[in-house]
Amino acid sequence: MKQPADLRAAAGTLGCDLDQMQAERMLEYLALLQKWNRVHNLTAVRDTDDMFVLHLLDSLAVTAWMETALLLDVGSGGGLPGIPLAIARPAMQVELIDSNLKKTSFLRQAVIELGLRNVTVRSGRVEQLDGRGRYPGIIARAFAETGELVRLTRARLAPHGRWYVMKGAYPEAELRELPPGVVVESVHALDIPGLRAERHLLILKDDHEQDICDH
């Protein structure tokens, strides 16, 4: 069983400094995810140590680039990466959206039990979101191909906003299919403790929209 000190040490190597309470809360979230997963099949990963690496550390690996005040986590599933990011960045507001009602039921319960005042849960498809606003940051992990993510969420990206796309191997073929005007601003190879597989964070922007906004 992993301890808060284990999480703090591993997160520190990723440039994410957690205090004791944050580490404890993340491990509480992991225990809650594992408990609900036995009944609701929220994730295919079932081993606790694998969850620690593949879910917590994988999510925290992108924390250094999360400078936005408001983040939309698309296809959040069991709350990844949104809940770990919300715990690590308490000043950031995070909205989680998923179309699966069992998953959003879990997310709402997790928000209550963990006392996450900076997290909102929304049920439904992202392309059907009402017009309550646009997001300076949109993140997705294992949601869809990059071009499809952009097409589904482009209307929800705020002017000068960014997409944060979490991928395994560098998705060269997917990036050739990006809609016109969407460009890759930067790519970051992620080195996650205990994980030998490739991980990348892609940061994309909408040059077309920003050109319009600048004139």
C-alpha cells in the first residue's frame, strides 16, 4: 500500500510539489476509485500499484503546464486527470464532463467525499454543452483522436486558450489530420516513475481564432 510520502516523492520528480494533506487526499481518491471500480467498472486498471502509476502519476506529470484558471476535463471517466490536477492546483477551477452516468455519479460522490470545492461535474456530451462559457484550458486523456477532440471542443475554447492533449506514443499521424488553423505549440515527453511506456503532452492552440480576436 502506497503512503503519502511515496506519492510526494514521486510527484516531486515530476515537478509537482504536494503537501501532506494533498497527498493524503489523492490516495483517498484512489481508494474510492478502486472501491467503486469493483461494481461500476470505471477503469480497466485494477491493481493498486498500477493505479498509483498509471492514474495518479500519469495525471500529475502534466501539472507543471497547468497555469489556466479554469480547466475542462473532457471524457473524464473516473476523474482523470481532472481530480488529481484539482487537488494539486486548488486555485484552479476544474470542470469534469462525461457522457456515462455511472461515471458522473462516481465523480459527484468523489467530489463530496474529498471536499473538492474547485471541481464541478457535468453529465453529457461535450459537443452538447450549453452556452455558459468557454474554457481557457481543455484537457483530455484517452478520449479521442486529437483531431476529433479539437473538432468536438473548438467552440468551447476561449480566445487564446489551449488544448492539453495527453498521449502515449507521439501521435504523428493524428497531428497530420488537425483542422485548419489548429497548430501544435509544444510537445513534452513525460518521464513517469515506474512506467516504461511512452507518454507525451501536446499543447495546441487555435491560430485562426486568435488572429480574428487580435483584429
